Amino acid sequence: MKSAVIVFPGLNRDRDMIAALTKISGTAPQVVWHQDADLPDVDLVVIPGGFSYGDYLRCGAIAARSPIMDKLRERAAQGVKVLGVCNGFQILIEAGLLPGALMRNKSLKFVCREVKLEVVNAATDFTRGYKEGQIIRCPVAHHDGNYFADADTIARLEGNGQVAFRYAEGTNPNGSINDIAGIFNEQKNVLGLMPHPENLIESAHGGSDGRALFSGLLGQAA
Amino acid sequence: MTLPNDIVITPQLVADHGLKPDEYDKIVALIGRTPTYTELGIFSAMWNEHCSYKSSKKWLKTLPTTGPRVIQGPGENAGVVDIGDGQAVVFKMESHNHPSFIEPYQGAGTGMGGILRDVFTMGARPVAAMNALRFGAPGHEKTRHLVSGVVAGIGGYGNAFGVPTVGGEVEFDERYNGNILVNAFAAGLADTDKIFYSKAEGVGLPVVYLGAKTGRDGVGGATMASAEFGDDIDEKRPTVQVGDPFTEKRLLEACLELMATGAVIAIQDMGAAGLTCSAVEMGAKGDLGIELDLDKVPVRETHMTAYEMMLSESQERMLMVLHPEKEAEARAVFEKWELDFATVGKTTDDLRFRVLWQGDEVANLPIKDLGDEAPEYDRPWTEPQRPAALAATDIPQMEVADALLKLMGSHQIASRRWVYEQYDTLILGNSLQRPGGDAGVIRVEGHDTKALAFTSDVTPRYCEADPYEGGKQAVAEAWRNLTATGAEPLAATDNLNFGNPERPEIMGQLVGAVKGIGEACRVLEFPIVSGNVSLYNETNGRGILPTPTIGGVGLLPDWNKMARIGFAAENQVILLVGSPAARGTHLGQSIYLRDLFGRRDGTAPTVDLAHEKRTGDFVRKLIRSGTATACHDLSDGGLAVGLAEMAIASGIGANIVDLTDQSPILQYFGEDQGRYLLTVNLDPQGDEIAALWAEAKSLGIHAPWIGTTGGTDLVLGAARPVAVRDLAAAHEGWFPSYMNG
């Protein structure tokens, strides 16, 4: 499977994401600069974490209006898989590829720690490396991860199996509604999540619970 | 020569620039005329304490700064140390004390920005950061606000820039009520053949300005930071810079991209005293003159005067000398990252520093003299008064378990989780040990087994009681913390924070501490490769505790053989390596006395450097051979606190067997130096441990078996057992509860 990583100015977990994709698939992803005219022909496009444009406006709002995002919307509509992590999740929401909003953490503070995640829907290309209901470890590092949507949207997400991951065992770090940590679009080919599975893929990280997300996607053994 | 000047230079104006009358007389003698207003500003920027080290230079020269691995010692933006395989670690620690007290969020954030820039200016990508923070008493009205602002400011800048914070210190003491300390450390990795320096070379080459635009923020910041605080402190807010980590991140990427093109001859970031300091440094180091045309400087405000532009400390700016034939290529890199790129001057052969503004020459000064002729003082100093030793019978009593629980939940010992969870500690994906252990450890990207360890240490109450022993102890503790992970200590950076050096007793503290640091660095073969001095940390005549912070860097050849502080398993033998026969003997200046009895008396503990070296080398060998299964050095709170920290980190308890003929208080809370707790998975009656003891004995090291890991309680001899769970609750509880209070 071929992948690409889009880089906007101010993103800073691009190196972590590129390393994870390379280590797990054996092939480096193509790196797309936000001003590039088009996206390469790939099966997976990733927007990594960071602080695009400094997060000086709403997180992700400026990057979401970049011309490359029109191309991404086209590809997503054609079924290409799209993964947004942390600021990438915020950008996908601001771009309208995923519903809802990510508000400031309830503590009003940046938080970097390990949490527990429940795999809510394991029947997708992204999550097939896990079992439904499985509890995994995963780090978070964000200031604005407090997911919110109106009651109708939440009901629809829950009813359609669009909730991918939920904070488990009382570890919700940001106050998100229904402990939501990550969601799919309706077609399940777009996933956004606040935690950083790319930072827990090998023994040096103290665990590899994040690995199955990528190995499932990239068709490699976990 | 006469230059146009609208502003009359009066004695008051000279004083407002922090220049003494005799210093002003020297300026007039040097240039043979009255300086212009802009020139006065330039001199004040170059000759203040912060930039010229005029009070400390004489003593800094005595520090050991070379070694087989040292590529660059003090004098550049950061020190450079060889870590093998053609790679180098580039690091420095620098203070941002004065601005952080005035405006904590921006002050601390721009402190981070400044130190990160120092590192990537040399061509290194930053890979780790630390912060040594010192605040006033927890009960002081400003402390909570300052803690909250400083931590948010460091996080706001470092997290957005994208560097993991892997260690640091947070300490509270009433002596920092009016002057907090924010010492920021950063380290980066570079190839040894691709290090960039500030020395300009070649005449008639373009001097290029890169990065953010120049504004009026921070004008006079370095001069402000070279004075003590009075009651007019709120008026100093405009001298604090405003940080923009988004621009800094782009500047990092653009600089590294530009360096890779081969266009850069010399580079200097604009830090303290901005354009002035960077231009003068590049020219003076290369024996060249510099001519600047201020009308070409990108500005974000209109009607800025030459004086303001020369003294602005706007952040995220760089000055470079470029190969002219590569100028277009260089410009394209900066345009890609949407950063300013402007040719603002040229190198000349006349050794003058000339500044043009709106068609006039507003400064024309001898460039070498600006740095070389800066005042250098041999300030009078007095030998510090050392407190009397505690009487042998003076051991205030408390139940050991009660004392331990109180200390674990005290402001000094409690977990700093509330702080470090606001920092990104794992970005870049290489963090092997995050804050909470003896040292932060990151693996070296691109290498299978190599890793770097980082620590920041000083015990200011020891330095106050005995600057010389305190200086030694700060270095030894850093060396010890690196060793406790299995790392070979490579080199250190020093951040010397003191009060007003014009007072002989403060100067005595500085002299004593530098002598102690130098001695320890020599014996431990741990050279100082970079550093910073922050003086005048004083408010209304009261100085801070002398605080010479030491940032240490160590190398692990194989991180698979790294030690952590948590007990590894149950039923393992606990050794106290480097222990005196009575395990613990020294209660003077201890946390036990200070925080449980409100006493600050007694002598500081001494460090036997030769014994320290032998013990550390022995411990490192045991870690690297895989014999040691966990390791933790002893510091604040002594043996009891060290054991509790190992238990909390693992959730495993321990049973310790007392020495019956020594006071439990001295055994458990004495702060004797040079001791490590080590666990080994060996039969305590077996041959292997006998061989270990025989080797220790041959080295003159005592390494008694003091107990065994296991259970859910920490049992300290005859004392009441304490549940590890209760220790953890006390340890985790203090900080959040204080900040919410």
C-alpha cells in the first residue's frame, strides 16, 4: 500500500508519522508540501499532528482552507483512505471531512500522558488489527482535544459505528463527549483521532499498541 | 568625525543605560568624541553584564573547557561534543529570569525560543529540552501565578516548536520570592563536519537578515536583565519580548534547509541585544567590519528609530553572511517558508561597525573594541561565612514513617507530574526516559543502540552554606544522575544565577561556586562547554540563593542496557553503593531539617571527588554488564526518599534492615554524597555477589546489602511499615492540590 503525508507549516509530528509508516510498511511515504499542486496516487493520505499556522486561529482552521485540501476531499470521495492525527484530526474537522468540533481541553491545559483507549469499531480497514472492545494504551499530547457535537450528530455517530476509539478506564484527558477519542466518516474511509498511535509502535516507546492501526491499514503483519 | 544626533547625552541618560560614569568615560576615550544616542544604545547593549560577562569573566576563565570529545567550548552559540559515528551533540543552558518574573508566559516562552535558536544556529536539529525552575515560597502571593504562567509559557513554546522536554527541576524557596529563575536547556544533533559558526569571512559579502520582522518589543531587555529589581518593576513590562513558536519552527526548517545548500558562511541568531550583538559578533570574530543599512531591515511597525532597531529583541530572527552566488537559492528557501529575507548590509575591511539610517550614518564605531574593550572587573569578594556544624547529639526526632510520608508529600520532594504533563515529552518518538527518573534519555535517531542522557542539577541551600562545596556538589550530582542511567557523562553547561556582584559577599559566592565547579569538572573529566551568567537576581537589596545550575549530557552506547529507577522485580537484593560505614551521617542543610523542623543550619555535605569517580565508574559498569536491574542516586531526603521513589516508580515495596548502632534519622535522612541505590538479581549468598563485593572492596567502595525488594509496603527497619500506595498518594497529591488551592 502506498501512502503520503501532507505537511503544513507548523506541523511537527510529521517526522514521527513518517518514521512509523516507514518502519511498519518498509516503504517511506511520499511527503506532500501544502503548496504542491496535486496529491500523488496513493491508497492512504495522512495529516500528522502539530500546530499548523501556530494554531493562532482555531486549530486547523487555516490549513483546512489550503488548496491541497480540495484535492484531499476529491480523493476521499473516491474512497482513498485518509487519517488525521491530533492537529490532523482538527484539520479534517475544519475541512468538513468529519463532523463535530474539537474544543479546548476541559482543564484548559496542554496534556501529554498515556491513556487507555477502547476499540469501539474493529470492523474497518483502519481498526481491523484490533478486536472490538479491546483496551489499548496510547499517548496523547494536545491542548484542544475536547470533542463535541450536537445530540443528533452524536446519536448518528454512535448508531452508525462511526466512533472508532473511546477513552477507557476513566482516562479521558480532555472532557470529550461520550469519551470520544476518534471518529470515522460515514463511509469509514476517513479516520480522525486525538491520540498518537505513531508514538507507541516499538520497544523503545515502551510498547507497540499503536502498531496495529498502521499494520492493519498497510497490510503488514503487526 | 561628527555624526548627526538630536538627543543630548546627559549623565542621567548614561545612567539610564546602565553605564557607570567611568564606563562612559572609557567610551568617550575610545571613540574620541561624544557618542550619538544610537551609539550609546549600542555600547549599553554590548557592555551590560548579560552580554559582556564583565564581573564573571575573570573566574569563568578558570573552568576546564576542553577534552578529547569537545569540538567547541564556550564562546559560540552552544557547546559541541563528539558522540562518535560522525555525530555531535550541541547544547547549552541559558537563563530568562528577569523577563519571566515580569511577564511569566512570554518570559519563559521566549527563554525556550532563545535556547532552541542557539542550538539550531549551529546547524543542529533540537532533540531534547529541559527547564530548571525556581520559585518563591509556595505561600507567597505571586508564586501560583508565576508557576502557572511559566509552565504554560514553556509548554506553549516548546510544544508548538516540537521538541520533547525530557527533564528539569522545580524548586520553591522564599529566597526566590522577588526573583524567580527560569533556566532553559536545549540539545541538538548535528554531523561533526556540518557545524556552523558565527565568524564572518570575506570582504564585501552580503549580510542577510532572516526570519521575523523587527518590532519595538524587548528594546533594552539585556540592560534590564543586568540590573536588580526595585518597586518600579511593572514599568519594565515593555522590555519583555513576545514569542512566536510558529515562526521559530519555520525558521528552524528554513535554516537547516539553507545550510544544506552550502550558502551559509556565518550565522548568528539575534538574541540579547538583537541586531547589535549579532552583527558585532560576526564581524569582530572574523576581523571584519560590518555596514548595516537599517532602511532595509524588515519592520512590523512604522517610524522605528535607528536606536529602536538596533536594540530591539524581537524574537525568531537570524543574521547570516552568505555566498553571493547562492543568494537566489537562499531567498527561495525562505520564501517557501514565508519568512523575511533581506540583504541589510555587507562585510567590510575597515574594522568599523557602521549603521546607516535614512541617509545618515548614525553609528560608526571600532567593531573589535565593542567586544574586546568591554569593561572587565576583578570585583572585591569576601570568603563566605560557613555555618557551624551540627552537634553530634543534635538530631531532632520524628517517627521515620511519619517523616517519610510528610517529605514525600512536601513541596520539595512531591512529584512534578502537574508540570511535566503540560510539556510534550515524547514528540519525535525517541524518548526512552521521560521526566520523573534520574535523567531524561533519548535515542539517537538513525543509530540502532546509541542514546543520550540529560540532567539538570544544583542544590542552592548547599551553595548558600558553602559555595565551594555546593559548586562541587552540583557538578557531582549531574554526573551521578547521568551515571545512574548507565551513561558516560560527556560534558556540561553551566547557568550561574547569583545576586548583585557589586556586593563582596555575593561575589564571594560566585567565586567559591566557580572554584568548586572547576574542581569537580576536572576530577570527574566533565568539561564545561557552554553556559550563561545571570547576576543581579536581587530585589530591594535581597539576593536569591546562589544557584549555579549544571546541565549535564551523557552517552549510552546501548540503550538496551540502560537503568531506570523503578524496582525491576520482587526478591532482589538492594545495595547502597558508595555508602559510608554508617550508611548516613550528615544532617546539616538537609531537607529533613529544613522542611520538617524549619531549620537551615549545619554545614553542607562535602563531596569526595575521587571516591565519587570510582563509585560512579563502578556503578556504570554494573549497569552496562546487566548486573544492576535498577539504579537511583540519593539526593534530597537521603536513603528513605530514594527507596520510596524506587518503590513508587514500580509499585513494589522493600524490606530494609537497619544498622542498630546508628541513629535511624541519620541513616534514613542524612544527605551524604556519592551514594547510589542499586538492585541486583543475585543470590545474596552466592559467588557472583561475593565477586561484586570483592571488586568494590578493592576499589575502596562500601556497597552493603541493606534489604530486599518485595511486598506492597516499604519497611524501613524498625519503623512502621508504609504502604507504597500511600507513599504514591502523598507524592502525587501535593502539586495538583497546591495549584488548585
